[in-house]
Amino acid sequence: MADRDRTTCLILPLVARSAWRHLRGHAPLRYWPDLWMIVFPAGMYATASMQVGTASGLPLIHRIGTAAAWPTAAAWALALTAMIAAPLGRWPPVRDPWQSVNLCRDTI
């Protein structure tokens, strides 16, 4: 399996995990700086797919990148809006997510 196939296959579990977290886990919709760890690579995936599809003459890869670009642009817009609104007091303050997790973070 090529790397691009593995990458494409990981998008659905990522979306499903996020939906599960908010719908079933009742996690509040708040701004977390960690959102950029998801949004930025998604944008890079869409852009790279379009560029690779164009450069290699594979229209299917280009179409996959184009289809991924619109949801990624929406995710970027939502993350940016949340980032701007968070310090303005639109949402309650965010507590540190590591407080509730029993990890040995101090040893790192």
C-alpha cells in the first residue's frame, strides 16, 4: 500500500473520532490550540494532492485534493474563528486537558 493510500484511509477515522468525542462523549465545542495539529496537515494533504496530481498527470489524485480542499478550508475558517473569539470571552475559559489524564508529563 502506497503512503498516499494510507494517508487517505486515515481521514475517515479522524473525522469519526472527532464526531464521537463531541456527540457521544459530550466534549464541549471550544477552541484548543491542538486543533491546528489537525487542520494544518489536512490543508497540506489537499494542496499536495492537487500538486502531485497535476505534476504526475493523474487527474484522480488531483480531484481527491480538490474534494479535500473545501472541507479543509471550512475547518481552517472554523479554527481561525474560534482562535479569534476565544480571547474575546465568547467561550468559557479552557482548562488544561492534561489535568484529567494520568500521564507522566513531568518526565519528558
